[in-house]
Amino acid sequence: MDEETSGTSGDVAERGLRYTKDQFEQILEQTEEYVRENPGRSIAYALAAGFILNRLPIGRILGAIVRLAIIAFKPAILAYGATKLYQAAQCEEE
């Protein structure tokens, strides 16, 4: 039964990966086609996106995310350890 389940989930994961890869390739082809048809507009969009990204405080945002992850890591480890202890206690009772 476990082999069937793992085989099915493997197929789903493989199909999902293939679908994502196909979608990414399709988006890439459409982008290349758009850039070839509208080079001036594409350069303007790229400059605008670069300017906006340059003005965003990305370093501060990433630093805040890392600090939050570190703060959240300690309670997550505590909860994980508690669930493992509970599972071990349940296995010993059986």
C-alpha cells in the first residue's frame, strides 16, 4: 500500500514539475517575442523596473525577514520537540 501511495505522489510531483517547467518556458518564449516586437518599450519597462527596485529598501526588508525567521525558529523547535516527545510516549504505551 505504501509503495502505491509513494508512486502516486511521485507521479503527481513529476507532473507538477513538468507542468511548471512547460509554463516557465512558455512565459519565457512570450517575453522574448514581446521584446523582439517592442524593443523601445521593453527598454523603458526595464529602466522603470530597475529604478523602482533600486529605490526599494530591499536590504532592510531581507534583514527583517531573517530576524523574524530567527525569532520564530526557537518556538518552532520547541513545538517540534514536544510533538516528538508526545509521539514517543504514545509509541511506548502501545
